[in-house]
Amino acid sequence: MPHRVALLVPDFDAAGGVTRVGLFLHDVLQDTERFTPDVISLARSARDPAGRQLTRPSTWARGTQVEERTWNGISYRHVGARWSELEFQRYRPRPPLTELLRGYDLIQIVAGTPPWAHVAKEVDVPVALQVATLTDVERNGQSGDGPLPLRLWRAGMTRIVTRMEQSVPSLVDAIFVENTWMYEHFRKRMDEDSVHFAPPGSDTEMYHPSVDDEEGGDYILSVGRLGDSRKNVGLLFEAYARLQERMDDPPRLVLAGLSGPSEQDWARAKSLGIRDHVEMHEDVPEDELAALYRKAKLFVLSSNEEGLGLVLAEAMASGTPVVSTDCGGPSTLIDDGDTGFLVPTGNAEALADRMAHVLTHSDEAEVMGQAGRMRVENEFSVEAAGARFLEVYDELLADQPAT
């Protein structure tokens, strides 16, 4: 009988890296005969409709709700939170969730930051946490957005959540991390054997280099949730403007993602004189996105912070040379000068220099693209990445009968 695994993912149907990692693990588990995964989504926002809210008295009496939902053909349950306006409440256990989790052999939490581990603290089965970054690192630079009362509120919530983060090593049996700095962080705080470097995998069949009869495109590509201030699209626009000063008629800049740049970023593009050279593709189907990757002359990531940078792995799997800011996770994928280029965060001049270098050294760019593809195939494919998770699950469940 296969072991039952509860796969906990905040807002399973939301865009972003956490959902993508959740889907990756769901597929990995489902493709085995040893495990049966069930997805449980958790309230992530102050206005989550399944929870109780301080500002909505009509929700006080009903309690925390468990809702049956479906997304992309996957049935799952969504569990609300009590007083969801208070961020730390979303990380705390609640009876309906605890009761659900007691029916499983293993709990795998997939989260951006560690405090989510608290939701399973009252369940006596092995708990694994997959995490990308720390709360204060993720929010660095975001506290300046919005009016003063909102900034003070966010700062207060961040302080509380950061304190919750400190007890996480005692709450879990295994931690999976996506990058080397997080690996070192947790190795100092818990048993080394419980910390596992296990970046999620990239689909190397979907994302592959161009075939012989496929024409390339004359464009630079950037992909992501471009409305998120952490992606720093303004830096990309600044670097592209400087690239135009270095090159006659550089390739156009193509953006793709579920959300486009903010109005402020578009205004910046216009003021730089590059707006007519930038095009946006929103909500692109995956097969079309894969084609965008492999036909691009260059892929650029301008983020301030990334847990890993799955879009980099997809670009590298496509054989496309990459240039990225050195913002945490990308250094896990990129060996500077070999499988891509890394530049300091926030440095438009350095970013433009490396973009120009790749575009004007076609032979070097081709070799770099091939090296990137090989790196992803060997270390970051779905098969290689999935095997690391499954090995740890087998260790956690050794000699434990399935329920």
C-alpha cells in the first residue's frame, strides 16, 4: 500500500514559484507506486474567503472553512485561517487542518519562507519543509512601498514572523533548500543530515534547444511576475537603454509572464526612450513560452532577490545564454563565465555590459548556452531533482507502515 503524503502549498492556484514547486512535487510523487499525494492549500491573504476575518463580523461564528476546489485538473482542499488579517495567524495550526493532516503518513510543506512549518506542529508524523528564502531577505526593499501606516504594519508583522522562523528547525524532520546560502544557514541550526540541497527540477523535454530547422528570433527575453517589485524591471529597462548606447540596433526586449510591469515601470521605459522597443506577452501557454525561450538570443533576470530562479533553469535548459543579477539563488545555477554571467544586484551598467558581451560574441554565447543545457540536464532535470526528494521520503518513512 502506498504512503499517503499531504502536500501543503499556500494558495495552490496562485502564480509564482511556490505553486510551480508544488506541482513539480505532486507529479514526482504521483509517478511513483510508493506514494499517493493529496494537495492541501492554505490561506495566504488577509481576505481569504475560507477564514475568519476581524473586519468581517459575519465570518466570526462560522469558524475556519475547508473547501473542495479544482485547479488545472487537480482536486484539492483549501483551508482558511483564523483572523487572517494578522499574518502570523496564517502560519498557526487550526483544528480542521490538524484533523486532516493526522490521516497522512508524511507532510510535505512547500513554502517561500520557513514560518509555514508551524501549521503542522500539532501532528505526530514526519514533516518535511521545502523553502526558498528567509522572511527578512524576501522582504528587503519592500517596506518602503505604500503609505506610512501600511509600512509600519508590514514591519510589525515581519518582526513577529521572523521570531516564529527561529523555532522552525525544531518543528521539522527534514528541510529541502533551493540554494547554497540557505543550505549553510540551516546547517548551522540543526542536524546536518536533516538539511538537503534539493532545487526543484525543470522539464528538459518541454524546455529544449532549437532544432536544426527552427529559426531563432532577434530578441532579448525576460520572464517572470513582472509586476512584483522584487523583479526590478526598472533595472532591466535602464540596462536596455544603456545597451542601445553600446550597440547599433540591438535586439528588441521581449517580456513574458502572468503580470506585466507596473505603470511606474512603463513610465520609466518611456522616459528612457525604449518603450517602442519593448513588447509584453501576458499569460502565454507553456508551449509558446518554451518557444520564446529557445528562440531568444539572450535571457536576462534583473531581480533583487530570488530563492532559485526557475526561469533561469528553463532558459538554460533551452540552450539560451543567460545573464542574471547575483541575487541569491541564481548562483546555484550559474557558474559565472561558464554557464552564464552574474552581475551585482542593482547595477545597470554591469548588466548592460554583460548583455552586450553575449550579443557581440556569438561563438562564446553558443558554447555558454550548451554548457547551461548540460548543467540543467545533469543536476536540475525533473528526474534528477525528484530523486533527491524521494530518497529523503524513503528515509523518513523507513519501517513505518502505510496508513
